[in-house]
Amino acid sequence: MKRLAGFAIFAAVCLLLPVIFPDNYYVTVVGLTIFLNITLAVSLNLLMGYAGQISLGHAAFFGLGAYSSAILTIKYGLNPWLAMILGAVLVICLSYVLSRPILRLKGHYLAMATLGLGIIVHIFFVQADELTGGPDGITGLPTLSLFGVAIDSDIKWYFVLCSYMLLSVLFSLNIADSRAGRALSAVHGSEIAAQMMGIDTAKVKSHIFVFSALMAALAGSLFAHQQDFVSPESFSFFFSIELVTMVVLGGLGSTFGAVLGAFILSILPEVLIVFEDFEVLVFGLILMVIMIFLPEGLFVSLKNRAAMMLSKRGIGS
Amino acid sequence: MRFFKNIVTLLAVFSLAFLSGTSLVQAKDTLKIGSFLAVTGPASFLGDPELKTLQMYIEEINAKGGINGHKIEFVHYDTKGKAKEAKNFVNRLIKKDKVDVIIGGTTSGNSLAVIDIVEKAKVPFISLAGSIKIVEPVKKWVFKTPHTDKMAAEKIFADMKKRGIKKAALITGNGGFDKSGRAQCLALAPKYGIEIVADEKYGNADTDMTTQLTKIRATDAQAIINFGFGKAPAIVAKNIKQLGIKLPVYESHGVASKKFIELAGDAANGIRLPAAALIVADQLPADDPQKKVLLAYKKKYEAKYGPVSTFGGHAYDALFITVEAVKRAGTIDRAKIRDEIEKTHGFVGTGGIFNMSPTDHLGLNLDAFKMIEIQNGNWKLLY
């Protein structure tokens, strides 16, 4: 169980925060955004960090989940959970079909293909007015309820989104230490070598792509219900870039790195608001400093340094 | 000793009375006005004058001792025109800053995104955005001051009817304002006996619209309507001139800023648009009730920041409708302020004369729009 000690501490902190600060704006309001971003960053890290496949279109799957929920519940009156499942199925099918041709590409070409995917989906959200409500978006989603309890307050949403986030973190941690995870890092290291070891690299890559998209789609459905509003710009190209930044900032290939990166990128704008006009400048400065001095990402670099210091001390004594 | 004790008691009583007296004067709670505007980003030309107007007048009101002694505390966030940010900031305004009134929501998308939050939290909200969807159907806590796209479309069609135009071509962008305006045009045209013979679209970031305009040239349209804001309409105007299309061109109130004339240059001449009276304030007849208000606002704004636009005027209207409502309510209780905003009657603002009611949370009629033609690079009031 030692393997999951870090996770247990993390989960305990997340679940205790609202009990200690039930009325704190940063916990019950900003916290919701942070959890969603963490989930998305963790899912993207599966693809980027573990399998080494860059994606600049991750927001598209997030958006497809959100819009599926919004459209199916409002226009077709479906049960919210059913709509969520149908949205997930849609994303599974779409990402599976796309994964084979897209993941055959490498490097810049893969980046371009996923970028294109993100932009196409975004244009669809903007232009298909009749279905998506165009740039004004859709509002008026039914309230989600779980075991007969309506999830209608910030604090209830906190626990729902927190649970989903913790599940995705746990899933990601487990994958890393499994056969599939080792196959992924083999693919990351060298595809040819991985093939020589008997790994079906195309299959491995496409599976992780689908998983990652599925996690994002479910997060999208929850996001749509929590915000009670979806509009195209929440799923734009820039959001995809933000997600990539979260993963890189925290440290590629580390689940807790993605968690930390998402946390920092979500909380910073809220804190930096005191700088008003200089907000963006300070924000950029902080990112620059982190990437210059801790190029492997915040979490990974700090962890390595801590490990180094500990081992030095061990030698000294 | 006893005498000394008495003196002390007396002093204590006096000082207490004095202290409580002063605190009574100061204790009048401050009125917290929250605001979320698109001060930067693509809609900054709307949000920037709005913010400046609010800041300028709130400073003035506070310097004069506030509203019935209530000083105004102003909290503002920049949404950059993004609906998601707007939602976050309105949550922040309500849950963290605990504001009494919200004025803002520069773009229709931003305003529509926050309606359910303000309705749930029961905070009066005056929107500064155009779409009619904001107040139709009426929502209890939501008001707005700018003219609607529906009014703009009606004003344009009424003018076409006057000129005997029966067939019109429509060209619109992909923004929220454009799409909403397009829908209103399509819905209202039959009412005025006008046929829409072309319905072309462009992306707001496009730099050339000649393809769409060539298609329009091939139809038998007698006039072109372009619903949009930002730099795209200026490009449309230029392209029309380059293609040598001689048809009358109508723009929406979205281009009612000097910036449009600057961008379009010569091509702007002859274009007609419905707009608030502010941009032609000095051309209004002397007996126009709005003239005094408009000139005062224009003078004050231009002395500090440079040329006015109608968009800052919407913020002026929203702020003073709130101020009047607080004065009448005599308290800063949110529900009472809301009730008084709804009772706004005969308020002379920059956008027109506002008469709100439980069924009308805008309170402007078609007269609030003036038909304007651009002549020699300047606005000319037609009627």
C-alpha cells in the first residue's frame, strides 16, 4: 500500500478542505474549476506524458462531452446520466476511428493533426446554430441527481467533481504501474524497440487515446451540468494549449505533476487578480521562471531534488 | 470625589454619544456595485468606454457624498470577452465580494452566460449587451440598457420601406451579435414586405469578403444589410466599394463608433445605420429632452478620455438607473433596489427615454434609435 500513500494523503486533503472551510470562495467555487482542470490534465498526461503522443486538440473531447449532455438533455429530454453515457459512447467511437490514422503521425505532424481536430470541432460548435446554439451557447440543463439527491449547490458539486478527479488520478497512477503502463513507456522510449519486444504499438497508442478522450468527455458532461451553460469558447484551441501547459508545467509523465500543474494554472489567475492590469505579465513571468529553472516541470524537478538531498544526507551520515 | 466621579460619567456619556453619532453618519453601508466587462480582447472597444464611464461617474458620486449618504464601492473584473470568465467572475462578485448590484456583461454571450447565476443569487443585474434574448422572456432580476438587435432590424426595414426597397441581401459574421441580428432580420423582413434574396456569412476574423459580396452582386438585391461589429464591417464596406457595387448599404448599431469610419475611410460614406442619439448629440433640435444629458456626458467623457461612443453611454444609463433606484428605495436592500429599477419611468438616458415595467426590462421604444447616414466621414442625423 506504500505505493498509494501519496494518493491517500492527497485525497484526504481534498475531502477535508470543504469540511474545514465550508464557505471559502477559493474552496467551493474555484475548487470546482481546479478539479475539472486536474481531471483533464491527468487524462492528457496519459497520452502526452506516458505514451509520448502530443495532442493539441484535447479540449475537443471535453467539448463533445459537454455538448452531448446539453443537447441530449435539453433538445431530446433524455435522462442526464443516459445523455452522459451516450456522449461518452460517441466520443469513444469518434476517438477510436480517429486514433488509427492520427496516431500514425509523429512529432509536428501529429501536433498539426490534433490541432486541426480541435479547430474543426470548435467551428462545428460555432456554426451548427440549430443544434449547438451557435456562439451564444446553450443554457438550461436539468439538475443532475445522484441516488435521489439533487446536486444543486457548490458544496455538493465539490464532492462530485472531487470524487471524479480522485478516480481519474487513481486510474492514472494504476496504469503507470501496470503492464499497459510499461508498454506505454516503451512506446514513449522508442516505438521500434517496443515493437521488437512484441508490443502492438498501434493498439496501445489507440487505446490510450480513447481512454484519455473518454475521461475528458465525462469531465465535459459534468462541467456542462455544473455550469448549466456551454458555449464554444470554453472548448477552443486556447483551452487545449492551456491543458498542454498544465501538463508540461507540472512535469510530463507524472500524474501528480499534472495535478500540480493544473492546480497552479487554475489558482494563479484568481490570486493574481490583485495586480489588475499587470496580471497577464506576472502570470507569464511566473511560467517563464518555472520553465527556466525547473525545465522538467515543477513536480518532477522538485521531487528529484528532494530525492537527491535525501540520498546525499544518507551518504554523509 | 463624588463630583469627580460625576464628571467622569458625564464625559463618558458624552463621548459615547459623540462616537455613536459619528458612526451613525458613517455607518450608512456602502453600496457595492460589481462589474464584469470585456475591457481587453476582441470586444474591448465596447468594454473599455464602459469601464471608463463607470469609474468616472462613481468617483464623482462619491466625491459628492454618495447616494443619500451611501458611498459606492466599485469592484471590477475583466472578462476579456470570454463567457467562461464572465461566469467565474460573476460567481466571484456574488460569493466573494458580495455585491449589491451588478452592471456589466459587455457582450450578449457574456450576459446570457450569467443570467442563471444572478437569478439564483437574487442580485439585480443590468446588462450592457445587445441581444433581445437577455430580457425576452423577462427574468425577474435581469435588466438591460442598450437597444436590441430587433429594434435595429426594425429601424432598418422601416427606412427601406420609405425608400421603396423591396429586396435586400444580408451579410453577417459568426459572432453572437451577428447571428442574433441575422435571425431578427430574417424573422422581421416579411412584416415590412421585404424579401431577403441573399444570406451570406463570413468569419469575424476574415480579412476579405469579396467572395460573399460577388454572390450578392449576382442577385437582384436593391440594398445590402451588414449586421456586425469590430473590424469586419469596415472590410465589408471597403470590399463593396472595391467591387463597384452601388447599392445602398445598411450597417447595424454595432458600428456606431468613430473607429468604423476610420477603418472604412471613404467607403463609409453613404452608409446608413440606426444608432443611439449620442453620436449626433449636437445635431439634435434644441427642444429634444435628451440633448442636455447627451451633451453633458459627451463633454465630461471627452474632457478626460477622448471621443465618446454609444457603448459608454449604455454604462452611464445603467449606472444612473441604479442610482435613481437606490435613491427611491432609500435602502441598499437588493430586492427593494430591484423593484425600483423595474419602476424606472421617464428616465432620460443617453440611449433614449426609459420606461420599464414588469413586462419590459429594457423600456426603450423604436424612437430611441435615430437613423444616421455617414457623410464626408462624419455622422449625419437623418431623422
